[in-house]
Amino acid sequence: MKYLVLAIVLILLQGNNTEDFVKWDKDNKLKWEDFEKQLEGNSIWAAESRLSLHIKFDQPSYFDVQILVEPLFLKSKSWVKIKSNYGLIHEQKHFDIVEIVARKERREINKQKFSTPKEAKIFCMLLHERMELKLDSLQELYDSETVHSTKMKEQSIWNNKIELELNELSEFSNSIINIDFRKRR
């Protein structure tokens, strides 16, 4: 009986659990309400986005592999001190940069001709580590050149550059890559 009660409580808690992240979506931009963390102490910055490039490897059958590569915005780790449309665009561009790197990662995975699921997984994990390093460098460059959005001309250049790159990589916008090894024989 106590296990039944525990199971019901867990189901109810899961039903009320809202996701702690936002998945990147070209039609669903960040909102200030997504920044849920309370700022602790002082910061010279107006906001901070905590972002993740998530990868998941799934093998639903012996011959099928699914690889998920998706950018996530972590709501409970992101905060805002000063709200402005301009600042929100800057934070959205950080998120867009993660999507650009995710698309490049998906492109690299799609180029490969894997022989086995194990080979695919090893390649993806090694590639993902390299892409995370690229992402960190690109985010630092973005903030350095825009001086955290305070240089409007540079921010505008980056906004255009990011949109252009998203368009150029649109072929790789699907976050799931399906590999059927039956077709590879």
C-alpha cells in the first residue's frame, strides 16, 4: 500500500513539474520570465544566460540509432538585473550561437559513414567535446567584441552574422539524427 501511495505522489509531482529549461526554437524566443534565478550579490552585467549544448545517444533497436543534439537555456541558473529589449536580444543571440554550434555538430555527424552504433557513439562523444570548446570560445568572442552588448555597432554586426549563419546551416536544424544501419550494409 505504501508503494502505491508513493507512486501516486511521484506521478502527481511529475505532473506539476515544469521544465527547468527552454529548448531552442526559431519561433519561440527567450522572455525575461525565463530568467528565474535570483541574482546573488552584485554584478556589473545586466543579465546572464546559462546555456547547454546537450547530446543524447539512443539505440531503440540493434540497427537504429538516434542522436539528439540540442541547445538548452537553463532557467533556474539564468538571471536578470536590468530588463531591456536590447539586452534580451543580446541574450537571445547567445542562445542562437549555441544553435549554430549544434547545427555544425549535426553537420559533422551527418557526414560520417559509421559501420557500427558503437563507432557512432564514440565519434559523437569526441566530436561533442570539441564542439563544446568551440562554443565556449565563440561565446567569449561574442561578448568580447560586443563588450557584453554595450557596443551597438558591433552588436548589430554580430546580430546579422548570427542570422546569416543560422540560415546557411538551416539544413541541419532538426535536432534529431536518425541512423539506420540496415541501409549501410
